[in-house]
Amino acid sequence: MFLIALKWMQALKGLLWMLGTLLTLARIAHAWALIQTYGPSPGRAIGFFGTWLVYVVGSLACLYYSVQQFL
């Protein structure tokens, strides 16, 4: 959802592509690890932490661009 918000706030295209690509790869890694193994695995950890990294960076970018519109 924040990718759409960042697009509407006219964020840098490189940032949008980076976040979208990382989120897609993280979700694929997580799903692949779930299919291959039962229980904890490196793929699940990569998917989990990659997803949360995108959420944190995307949220901070939303805050940054929302403040920039008022300055």
C-alpha cells in the first residue's frame, strides 16, 4: 500500500523499483522455503527480514515525502 502512496507523492522511481523488487524477492524466498522445508529455515528468515526491511524503509520514505510536501 505504501508503494502506491509513494507513487502519489512522486517519490523517486529508483526507490519505488528497489522497494518493489526487494519485496517481491523476499516474498518469493519465504514461499519457496515454506514449500521446501518444514520449520525454520534460512529462506524463511531472509523472506521475513527482507519484508520487514521494505516495510520500515517504505514507512520512513512515506514520512519523509509527506513532510517534504509542506516545506
